[in-house]
Amino acid sequence: MKLHIAVIGCGEFARNFVPLFQAHPDVESVCVCDIVPEKACEYAEKFGVPVCPSFEDALNDPDIDTVAVFTQRHLHGPMVVKALYAGKHVYSAVPMATTPEECGEIIEAVKAT
């Protein structure tokens, strides 16, 4: 199975991962998403990938099976849980969450999904 990845968050850290995902033999496609459209458009131009309009669009797109969360760290936990319950594979930048409760929610979401 080839993965179709939506990179969520187009900051400095994610910049290193887009080409890594593109080069991976098990990845068929990569798209990018950011709440600041100009950042996503910059990534799209730099890496030759399409823009996904929003995190919610990525979760609702049946062609996207994986999300890679590179947003601000306080958003990681809630976004990971939403993505898991949306049926997506998830790659999360560190930390995966900022509280022990959020870590527990992620563990439960992994078990449930």
C-alpha cells in the first residue's frame, strides 16, 4: 500500500520532512496544509505538491490516508486524536501532546482505531 500524506503545518520544522516523505518508496503523494494559506502556497511551490485547504478537508478526503502533524505543539494532541478517529494513519512531531491527559487520549484513540 502506498501512502498519501497530508503535511499539516508548514513551518520550519516540517520543511525538512516534505522531501523525506516524497523520497520514501512507500509514499505515493504528499500535499500540504496550513492555516496561513501563504505558507502552504510557499511549500507547494518549493516542493511541487498540491495544497489541501484545511485540516478538516484532509480528514474528510478519502484519498488522504495519513496526516503528518507539524503544527504548534499545544495542538498536536487534539489534532492527532481527531485524525485517528477519522481513520487516518498519523505521524506526529514531538511532543505528541502537552499533558498526560492528552497522551492518555491518544493511547485510547490508537486502541480504539
